[in-house]
Amino acid sequence: MSLPEKVRLVEVGPRDGLQNEAQPISVADKVRLVDDLTAAGLAYIEVGSFVSPKWVPQMAGSAEVFASIDQRPGVTYAALAPNLRGFEDAAAAGVKEVAVFAAASEAFSQRNINCSISQSLERFEPIIEAARAQGVRVRGYVSCVLGCPYEGPIRAEQVLPVARALHQMGCYEVSLGDTIGTGTAGDVRRLFEVVAAHVPRAQLAGHFHDTYGQALANVYASLLEGITTFDSSVAGLGGCPYAKGATGNVATEDVVYLLDGLGIETGIDLERLIEAGQRISTVLGRANGSRVARARQAR
């Protein structure tokens, strides 16, 4: 299969990236990050999560962030809404797109959201119904699609029923996440072959963590499978609080560099993106997780 001419990147740094940081992050710093990403040309930014601060303290203030960011026409500003209360809070904040989160591993589902996979899908039904009634789009995530910290390797056949259920329930897109970053290019190609037999490729996305250094290879393997949407996180922010040792998402800067080199259009200004990643890394007092950013800054 030939490579696509254009790829859509879903920037998850402000939510999936920041939610695992140890120290508190101010609303002002979150707003600056989102505005920097908008200025760099990101057309889809996952801004926050409407979840109890007791469970995810770094997502406190998501409504304030939405009220303060510079929302530009043509850019999607989305949020995670894990339950109906979260959806109602997101809708009240003016959010026009929300995401729901299931797992391909029973053990991970129990550890992460304290219920079985089937129970989690049942919980999403009222969210999707409410979203449909209010004209809010819903995106679905499936975590642990290639490996689980508790169950080990995950077969594509375990992922299929979860992805298909989310699609049939009304998620316009389903993102398949290698939460612990153990997947390889061969695994990825087989995963999309199996799932795409029941969910159109145009409605599938890839979400890769770089724990084993395989994320960019997995993005390329996905491109060969006709996948044109990828989740990524500026400066490689993120991890998973329920997956010990899992490092950050693939860095948006590194994905853009790869796609630029392949002649694939993203609409993203790499230099401004690097500046955004370095600014938030400085705020967090941590090293920039993007290899491209580090190489550019070392010149």
C-alpha cells in the first residue's frame, strides 16, 4: 500500500502527557501549552479530562483551561469524559468532542477503571447517547492493544471486539493504544489487518508509547496499513500510572520530522512545536523527551 499524502495528528500532551506529572501544574501553564500547540498548527488538541481530581489531580481545573485558551476556528479542542458526570461537566464547559477509554485486557480494565471490559462499554452507552443528543462527537480509545503489564502479550483477536463495540456504539474514530510500548512493526501490521476487517481504516488511529524504542517504526508500519491518524505528545510527555515502567507517548516533534521526511503533509510548524515542547519541559523541570528537539537544541 502506498503512503498517504496527508496525516492527522491528535495532540494528547496536555491531557495524557500532563496527567502523570508529579508536581502540580498551574492553569496558566496548561493554557500556555495549549495556545503554543495551536500556534504551531496542531488541528486537534486533547486539552484535559473531566474526572475527579481525587483520582487524577493534574486534571483539576480543566473547565478553567477550556474557558481561557484561545480557541481558533478549525481546531478541535477535546477532553476525556470517563463517565456521564464527566461528560456533563465537559458539555457545560463548551467541549465539542469527548473521548472514552476502554482496554483490550481484562486485568488492566480492572486495575485502571475498576470494572470489566463489558462493564466499561456499558458505562459508555449513556455518554454516547447524551453526546449524540447534544451534537458532541465521541472518540474511543482502546488501551493495551499489543501488551499488558499484567497479562503480557495481547492478541489482535482480543482487541477486535472492543474496537468494534466502540465503533458500533457511535465512536467516529477508535484509537488503538500500545500503552506499555512493547509492540513491534509486525505486531502493528497484523493488529490493523485484523481490526480493519470490521472497522474501516479511515476510522482507526494509532497511539504508540516509546518504552522499547519502537514507536516511530510502529507509526511507519501503520502508514503502510493505510492508517492516517496518530496520537502523539509534545516533548514525549506522558506514561501510564497503572503500567509500571511505561514511558511517554511518542513525541509529536519526532513524528512530524518523520512525516516531513516522507513528504507527508501535517500542517504543523516543526520549529514552533519544538519551542512549545521545550517551554513545557522547562516548566516541569524535566528533560525534553523528543530526540528531534534535543538534536536541534544541541546544534
